[in-house]
Amino acid sequence: MRLNRQGLRYEQMVGLRTKLALALLLGTSCLMASATEVAILHNGFTIRHEKRILVGNTTRLFLSADDETSFVDVPTAEIDRIEPDLSPPPEPAPPPSIAPRAGVVAAPVAPSAAATLPPPRSTVNVADAVSAASDRYRLDPDLLNSVIRAESGFNPRAVSRKGAQGLMQLMPETASKIGVPNAFDPEANVDGGTRYLRELLERYNYDLIKALAAYNAGTKRVEQYHGVPPYQETRHYVASIVRDFNRKKLAQQKAAKAAQAQASAQAKHSAQVPGQAKMSTQPPVAKRARSTSTTQTLAKPSNPPTGN
């Protein structure tokens, strides 16, 4: 009887150890699944994220492990590979009173100051300014439009509470540094903002998420946290731009597929129509000969005969 009890206790201890081992294994796997990773896209951009899920043909990348609303949707087919993020852990967050915007924080602009803003010198519209800057700095115009939408809502006279100005919301210090004398000039503002965004992309090895975060919160904050800072404004800013940019690209892909299908259908239809038209529209021989004779008559020279 003692042997049976001892054997039963032994089996219970072994079973308990097995369960503990399985629990530790599952816990480790869960941590691995939610560890920080980097999505590398086919276009060279990279997106640092805390976790990801599949939603149909889209991969949802969460920029924060705690905030479920801070995410970007990327077509799965555009992701080349996923790699672990080997960058060092971020430093502790500073007090909330630190301003997220880069550069010297200007005093809030009074509402009445809008009437005293210098008028834009350029008569170029926003679309032309975006097109010129896109060609000059080799950035997708859809990306620039998404940034402008998030920054100013396409208002060339927009002024933020922190003093950022114009379409791409350049801080006075940044505008001076990149050579933009009048941030309310749409052409100069878009050119300067695009140039600055290009510099940020090159600085962060074409990591679009880091570049956008630095455009909003500053390079010091991005380097301090090795990615998107833990500011709700910055995370929402980055997510909204990427979401709007992806929406445009998906719409373009659908339109291209529809146009390709329509062109293919028209080509197929045109390949069948000529044979039928030839049979139905071929004129009788007599009428065709008369038509040829008329043509030959019109083609004759109009000079009178010279005679002998």
C-alpha cells in the first residue's frame, strides 16, 4: 500500500513538473511572438513594430505593444521579410511636459496673427509644387501629399500652436536651416519640407517610420527611443500617414488591374470584329470599280494638254 502511495506521489510530482515546463515554454513563445521586429518592404522601407497580425491580404503592424490603435496596415505581398530588431532597448520616458516637436518651440501664435502673415510669393499651386519637389528629390508624390494632409490639411497659411508654418509645417529654425525664407510660400515650403524628409530617410537608412517620427518629434527623440517615441501625437501622426499612403497605393493597384482587364477585353473584341466587318461591309464589284475610277479621275493632273 505504501509503494502504491509513493508511486502515486511520484507520478503527481512528475506531472506537475511537466506542466510547469510547458507553461514556461508557452510563456517564452508568447514573448517571442510579441518581441520587437522590423518589417522590410520590397521598396526598401522598413517598419519597426512590436507585434503583427494578418487581416486578410494585409499585415497589421502595431507600433506599440500597449496601444491597440497605433498600427499601420501594409499589403502582405509588399513585405519582403521580417527580422528581429537588434537595436538596444530605449531609455526611460521623460516627463510628459517635454514638447514632442523638434526645434525651438515658439510662443503660441494669437488667432489675430493670421491676418498679418506674409502673403505667398509663388503662384504655383500645391499639385505643381508637390510634382516639382517629387522629381527633384525622388520621393513618391503620394507620400508627400499624405504628409501635407497630416501636417496642414493642404492649408498653405496654417500655423500650429508651437509655431510650425505652411503646408509641411516647418519650424522657423528648420526653415532657416534648410534655406526657406518664407514658409508660407507653397513652392518653397514643399521644396524645403521634401528636402528635409529626404535627408531624414537617408539618415535612418530609408526607414520610413523613423523618418516620419523624426519629422514630427525630432531626431533626438527618435534616437533616444530607437524608433517612434512614446508620444500619442507622434504615433497617431505616423500611423495616419502610412495608412493614407497605403490606401492610395491599393486604389492605384485596383485601378491598374481594372484598366488592364478592360484593355484585354477590348483587344479580344477587336480581334474578332475585323473579320465580321470585312464580310459585312465589302462593296459589290461594280461599285468598287466606280469608286476607283472616280479616285483616279481626281488624281489626274489638272494642267491642259499642250498639243503639238
